[in-house]
Amino acid sequence: MDPLTRSLDLIFAAGHARSMEFLGKVPDDILFTKPRDLPRTFTMFSVGEYIIRSAAEVEKTIGGITTRLWDDPFEWTLPEELHSGSRVADYLIEVELGRSAGFGYLASDADLSRSIPAPERMRTIFELLADTLVRSAHYQGRAFAVFQSFSDNKLPPP
């Protein structure tokens, strides 16, 4: 794997590892507890929902890059389906395996500059992956923030 592709691969893998470590600290009884909604704020989701959304961003992008299907994983990532920490962990592992396999399609750093049809317009693979890293980390950060409102446990290091 070329250096840029390898770096992206390692960053995605580190995000997955951080989510897995974090999930191990979240008791099932608060996994889907929502913080109180306040007027004039954005909709708050639970720790579990944010971690699932973080992984779903990766799943959606890798699926789009490898199969050109930009399906939103929302339907199979509902809290009713992923109702416990172990079920969420299974989903995170499934996404990471798919992401790792997806990176196997990138033979060189030159592949990152290829433009592909994304949902709204043509975009480079690098642009899609960079955008996904940002969105995924954003949801992961929200999960961490919600967790801190319920617990004094330390978060995984960045």
C-alpha cells in the first residue's frame, strides 16, 4: 500500500479501535439513554446512536466507493436491532472488516485521485474518504460528549 493510502487506512483503523475501546466502557443500561432535550438546541441522540452513526458513515462511503451504491445503513442500524453493547460491537467489527476490504481495492495512491459518481456529484476517492473521516469523528465526538454527561470514566485517547 502506498504511503497516503496507508495513512488513511491507519486513521480509519484507529477510529474503529477508539470506538471499540469506548464502547467497552459504556454500560448497556446507559447505551441508549438520551440526554435531556433543551429548547433551541440540536436534537440529541444517545451514546449508542452516535457510535452507530459514526460507523454508518464509514459503511456508506466504502459501499459507495466499491459498489456505487450509496445506501444509508439507517434501516439495519436501528437501536431496536443493535440493542446492546455486544450487538453494536458486532456491527462495528462488520463495518471495519468491510472498510479494510474496501481499502484492498485501492492499489496505489493514484487511485485516490480517481473521480467517481457520489450521491450529489463527481468526487475524488480521497475527497470522499477525507469527508467521511470528518463526519465519522464528529459523531464519535458527540458520543464521547454525551457519555461524559452520564459518567466520570475516562475517554479513550485520541
